[in-house]
Amino acid sequence: MSAPENPRTEVPPLSRGERALLSGAGVLGVGVGGVGLAMSFDTVSAAGAAWGFATPQMLPVGIDLAIPVFTVVNLLLIRMDMALAWVRWVPWALTLVTCWLNISAGTSLSAKVAHGTMPLLWVVLSEVAAHVYAVRIGAVTGRRMDKIRRSRWLLAPVTTFALWRRMTLWEITSYGDALARERERQLARADLIQQHGRWWRSRTDRRTRVLLRLGELAPETPTAAPAHAPAAEPTSAPVPEPAPRKRAPKPSTKRAARPVRRGLDEVLADARQVTASWPVGELTADGIRRAVNCGAAHARTARDVLRAERATVTEQAGGAEAVAA
């Protein structure tokens, strides 16, 4: 029995009032950050003059201009799917330098807190914008890995760590897909234990153990008898005489021929035909794997390709509408 599908749900678009509220919050946030940088200008200039700078005004200008520049660079790298982890910390480091210079210029505790808080507003705003940008881009490309619930870490830390490890090692970005694969893996493991007993690991072949570790070994689904099937009536047939014993044939050492696997191009062709009417939110690796009857690796590749094609079509349609307007 296959695991229930848990597709990602798309976030509903913002309404006109929400877009206006977001625009107003963005303008006010930039204004507040600019005020904080402007207030630190005189303080940092005075500190630069005390340190012997020939043009002390260049010190706050260089630091305060570098903060928004690196913030914009970080957002552009995220947009182009070329994010660098250390770039996002450059505005934080420059802001901490500005805060320290402002704190050192304060004469009282209240003055130090006031001078040190204002420059932090710009970095907080840039972090919020970078987070929103990264989440939206990751939702479209399907490359952003979902987070595991904290309650699951608390209730089952060992199995949750194993689940997180498999998601990281095999690039399973969807939390729902990871749960479905883990459910099938546990069912397949239970089938092997029931079939081979306690020492099932030593009694199964290496390929089966690898497939179980990857989560690609489907559990056995025994077919149940119909509920309304008539019970077979006992017959009073004569008991046959026992036949003479025969030697059991020796097991063949030849391996059974493996079924021919389909290539990635065939899987993509079938997936395009089957998922033509699916929304983007239902393009999951587990759904494609069950619909096309392919392996999990091909299903994940097909999911990424189909989502990229949908994103390209959407961008082209948006560009055509902009040209027509």
C-alpha cells in the first residue's frame, strides 16, 4: 500500500490591501533604517577625527554605504540561485562595527543603548527581505529543503535525526516526500523481518538492503479475499495415498534476469503527459513516482524538470503580457 500523498500547498496571492500594506511597510522600514544610519554619521565621524583620520566623514560614509550594497548583492545572488553563505554576514559585521563605534561614543547607559540600536534596524530589515526572497525562489525551483517540525525533534529525536540525515544525503527537499519514503521503508523492513526472522540482515541479498536504506524498496501488498465471497464448502473427497518421497532439486545458482529499467527520457515523456493538468503544488516526487511507476531518483529529477518548465512558461507568459500592455 502506497503512502498518502502530501503535496505542497501554494501560498495564496496577496490581495490589493495586503500589497499596499506591504509596500507601505517596506518604505517605512527603509526610512527607519536610513534614519539610523544618518544618526550614526556624526558619532562615527567624531570617533574618526579623534583617531586622527584626515577626512573623518569618509569613515561612516564607507561603512554605511557598504551595508546596503552587500544587502542588495545578497538578494541578487539568491535571485540567481548563486547564494553565498558568507555574503549575508558582511552587513552584520559592518553593522556591529558601527554599533560599537556608536556605543563607545555614548556617555551613559541609555545613550549607549540608543546609539547602538539604531544601526541594527537596517540589518534586521535586510534579513527579513532576504528570508522572504529565498523562500519564494526556493518554492518555485523546488530546491529549498523543508524544515522538520520542532515537535517531532522533541518527541522522537533519534528517528528524526535519521530522517533529516536521509533528506540531506539524498536531496529530498519535500518533508512530505521524506515522510512517505520513511513510512514505506518501515513497512518494507517489517516485511523482511516477518519473512526472514530476527537475522533478516544476513539472510537478504545486498541489493535488497541497499534499496531498503535508500527507501526505494516497496512493501509487500498482499491481496485480501473479497468480503462477500462465498465460503468454500467442505467436500468429502477421498484422501489420496502419500506419494513416494523425491529428492528436492538443487537451487539454481543463476541469478534471475533483472527487469529492464526505463531511461530518464521515457520517464520524462510519460510524466509530461500524465501531469499536464496537475497544478504546480501537486508536482511532487512521490506523486510522479506512483503515477508513472518509476524509481525515486527519476521521479525527483522529473519533478525538478517539470517545475522548471512550468516556471519558464510562467515567466514567458508574464513577459508577453508586459509587452502587450
